[in-house]
Amino acid sequence: MSQGSEPTNLGAPRVCSIADALGVVGERWTLLVLRELGFGVHRFNDIQTNTGAPRETLALRLRKLEEAGVVERRRYSEHPPRDEYLLTQAGKDIVPVLAALREWGETHVTPLTRAS
């Protein structure tokens, strides 16, 4: 991605797949949910514990990811009714992006945070 590869779209926002992707996965809790699913954590309470997300926020993010086709909900208990969440192919395809973001954070952000 270079500055000169896309012409400037004067007078209107640039059409951009990055912006579109961020509309689906660009919220903090959403990225942390995807991190947990990528680590193999599938149950709501475990995802909540590992992310620290408020219950309502987590439920909303999971619902949004399901509607976007990034996660799939699967019932694992009928009594009481309990679901687990799994990455679809679209969700699995974002795992390397999260790994790259993690590596970037470890290189450029986390050391700075720990040094203060």
C-alpha cells in the first residue's frame, strides 16, 4: 500500500475495504472476542473472563459477528440452554491479521507501556 497507488477522491470519502472491514471488526471488544476465539475459547463466560467485556457488550458483539458471518453459534447444552461460538471461514481468515496486530503491538506499543 503506497501513497501514490490510489488517486485522491476529491469531494467524497475514498471507497476502502479497510474502512469496510473496520465496520465489522474495528471495535476493541470485537477484536478481543476474535482473539479468544482464535485461541480456541468458545464459551461465553470464558470469553467474558478473558476479555473483561461487560456481559451486554459481549452479547452485542457476538450477535454482530454472527450477523456478519464471522462467527457461528452452536448449541452445546439444551438444559440449561447454552451456546458456544466458533469462527467461520471468514473468522479464521482474520486470525493472521490479529497475529500481525499482536506482533506490531509487542514491537511498538507494549514495550513503551511497560517502560513507563
